[in-house]
Amino acid sequence: MYKSRVIKKKKFFFFFFGVKPGIILEELGIPYKVKNIELRKNQQYEPWFLKINPNGKIPAIVDHSKDDFPVFESTAIAIYLCENYDPEEKLLPKNDPKLRSQVIQWVMFEASGIGPTQGQSNFYCRFNPEKVPFAINKCANEIKRIYGVLNKSLEGKEYLVGNKFTLADAMSYPMVRGHFFSGVESIDEFPNLKAWIERIDARPATQKGLNVPVPDKMKEFQENPEKLEEFEKLMHIYFKDRFKI
Ligand SMILES: N[C@@H](CCC(=O)N[C@@H](CS)C(=O)NCC(=O)O)C(=O)O
Ligand SMILES: *[C@@H]1O[C@H](CO)[C@@H](O)[C@H](O)[C@H]1NC(C)=O
């Protein structure tokens, strides 16, 4: 597939839903094609997809310009894209080891802290029809602790590292902007974090990536509680069936 000369000359990715790679691809100006994977139809467990991501989750990419090389895990995808297609070091410094390490530190903080904590919280706050206060509060408190770390680190700064937008910001932004979905209704107590979100909201490339391959739902949910309720109900049915509860 996609072996034509024209396409091979260009860098050409195949990318399966999940907004983080979309943001990186757009910010770096890499041409790509997307394929939407319908999680509710369990397309992530189809054998062809498991060959790309043995973990059966989105996102994943296939690099058609490198013999259809597959990459899974959003952080690995982000680093792969930068190492191969960011010669100007827009998002990931190459030659300054300290600066590079600082970016990687925040990228890992997202991968092991923000992402999993908000991910779990989404289950307890949204997808579990029985609301369990202990679980909800435990998650919300940990999210707020993490936001406190970001808020402090952004004091007097526009971005997390080197006073420019890097992978550190690109990776944390999608989750943090969805704080209300994860059970943290307001982030007014974190003014630096709030200003940072607004700053990234104004980046056209990031916004474009956020809407790939389907229009972003977070804003709609935040402005429209009925839409969120509708979505929650669908997810309750889906997860009850999936977990056989
Ligand atoms: N650590 C993974 C997390 C990926 C992940 O959890 N993806 C979810 C959607 S956000 C998924 O594909 N879930 C489908 C399933 O588990 O069946 C990454 O960063 O790529
Ligand atoms: C966030 O940082 C600002 C100052 O930079 C501070 O006033 C505020 O209290 C911080 N928020 C929290 C919750 O620590």
C-alpha cells in the first residue's frame, strides 16, 4: 500500500486517531493521512491493527516512507516524529543535552503522571455509572497536585522549557485542557496553567491537530452539558457490556 513514487518522495504517515500525534504532525508540517479507529466497535483489536500496535490501543502510526514502519505509544510516536522529522529542533532539541533532557522530563511526567491519572479519573467520573466518591476524590486530588506542579513550573514563563513551545507543552496540553472531563471543574486556582492553556489554544497548528481525524469534543462538552450527558450514557452502556457488569 502507498508505494507510489509521488507518495514515497513525501513523508507520508498513516495515523490512527488520538490527538497527540495529530498535534505533532501539524506543528512539524509533516504530510499524513488518518484512519479513524472506532473504539466502540472494538476495531483496535482487529488483527491488522494489532500488527501495528500489539497493545490494541490508539494512537499508532505507520511511516510509509520507512518501509511501513509501525510505532505505538503516544510518547514513542512523538519522539520518533521529532527524531526523524524535526531537523530544525522545533519541538525537541537535539544538540543541547540539558535542554533535551528537560523536554524529555516533562514528556515523561505527562506519560506517567498526567495521562494515566486523568485517564483513570475519566473512568471514575464519567464512565462508571455508579459514582464512587472515594475514587473520584482520590483522582481529583492527585490531578490538582499535578496541576500545582505545572502551575509552579510555569511561574513567570510562557512554556515549560526554554521559553518556547516544545514537545513538553504539546504532550501535556490535550489532557490538561480536558480537566473538567476528568473531574476538575475549574482551574481558576492555577492562573499560570490557565494562561498556558489559552496560549496554546491560540496555536493554529495545534488546533488543527486537535481536530484530527474527528472534530474535538472537549469544547463542545464543556459548553454543552447535555452533550456530555448524552455521551456519558453511551459510555455507561458500552463499558457495562465490555466489563460484563
Ligand atoms: N499509553 C498509551 C495509552 C493509549 C490509550 O489508553 N488509548 C485508549 C484511548 S485514549 C484506547 O485506545 N483504548 C481502547 C481500549 O483500551 O480498548 C499511549 O499513550 O499511547
Ligand atoms: C499558582 O501560581 C500562582 C503564582 O505564580 C500562585 O499565586 C497560585 O497560588 C498557584 N496556585 C496554586 C494552587 O498553588
